[in-house]
Amino acid sequence: MKGLIFSVKRYAIHDGPGIRVTFFMKGCPLDCWWCHNPEGKATGQVTTERIDRVGEREFRSEELVGMEYTPEEVLAKVERDRVFMEHSGGGVTFSGGEPLMQPLFLTESLSLLRSAGFHTTVDTSGYAAPDVMRSVMQYTNLFLYDIKLLDPDAHRKFTGVDNRLIISNLDLLLEGGAEVILRIPVIPGVTADREFMEQLRLFIESRRGRRISGISLLPYHKTGISKYRRFGLPDRMESYSQISNGHLDDYMAILQPLGIHVKKGG
């Protein structure tokens, strides 16, 4: 069994201890306007034209996006950093793309990692069959769970899919006792307003008492622009500005009465 991964990164968590190895997996069923990993959207290995600009000059080349790994190769790669993770309290994260689009590979990889004593995290949009969520849940210590919008029509407009499956899967995880950190993209013209944050507070409040251990506000940033240019893709957020720290502080204040740790960034 093999899975497709488009990037592997090793990094320290910014607001606490922990070295994590993160596998970014290929394929995503959503088409978010603000996606900062557009090279991870397509399923399968893709050869794309890469465009690099130096001043006024343009250099074009072909780039293969997608590396094949077996679960055993994932474990072997992680083992190289075991000493760092054990001493720092870190672990392994599967992100994307959408890791739940490769359920057999993901489940087997998580199972091997858990058996080897590693802390496991899945970063997901939640858009997957409930049976997939249940199979992954038994091997996952922590879910980083995206709530992009609450209104189904707006969700469909900005991500390409309805959000009812996402919300029902969140409830499935919470009812099953999974630990969840909610991740909220703060997007100008979409979710960067008080009304949305107040609706979000009510949404979370109705689920209090379950294992929502944190809320991360993810401000829209321009770091993905270079990828759209490199891969010759249209950038639907080109005319939008980044979110200021002042606005994030206002949104955090709206959510803090929940009594759940709220932070800026992931």
C-alpha cells in the first residue's frame, strides 16, 4: 500500500514545546479560495509547469508534485527524529491537501506510528465518509479540525462543497471522545467580521463539555501567492488584504468567554 505526499516538513510548534514531522498528503475535495497549498489539491502525481521570476525574466520548468510512500517508509522517516520528539513532547501530523482522501494508507500509517509510541495528529477539513472518520479516530491523539464557514450556501460558494457533512463529522468526533482543536480561517470579506465570530461562539457553545481543547484563528496571509505564480494558477484572493493583529484581538475577545484557549495562528 502506498500513499501520495507532496511535502514533508520538520518544525517546532511556535507556542509551546514539540518537534513535529508533518506529512502533507495529496488530494483535497474542497476548492477553498484562500488555499495556501494549491499544489496539493489534485489527486495523483501531477507534472506541472513551474514558473520562476527573477526581475523581469521568467524561467519555466516541469515539476513533479507527489512522492510515493509506504506506511513503513513513513515510520522509518519519523524514527530518525524520535529523540527530538521524545525530548520535546512532539509527534507526527498528517495534513494536506486532505489526508482523509487516502484512508487506507492514513489508517495504516497512524496505526504503525501509535504502536511505535508516537503522538499522532490529523489536520482535516472533516469532509469524508463517517466510516473513514471512525477508522482514523482510533489511532489519532488529536484532530486539528477546520470550520471554514457556518452557512451552507456560503460554504459551498467559497469551498465548493456543502458543510453539513463536516459539521456532522465534528459531532461524531466529539461524541466519540476525540480531542479536537478547532481551526478557523479568518478571511477578509468572508469570515473576518464580528457577526461571523458571534455565530461561531454560539456554535461552539452548543458543544461545550466535550473535548474542544482549543481554538486557533488562522489569519489570511499572502505567503501562498508565490505558489500560484510558480504553478501558473489563478489567485482568487489577489485583491484581498491580510488581516491585522488588531482585528484578530477583537475576534479573540468575542470567543474568550467560552473558556476555551484561543490563539492566533496554527
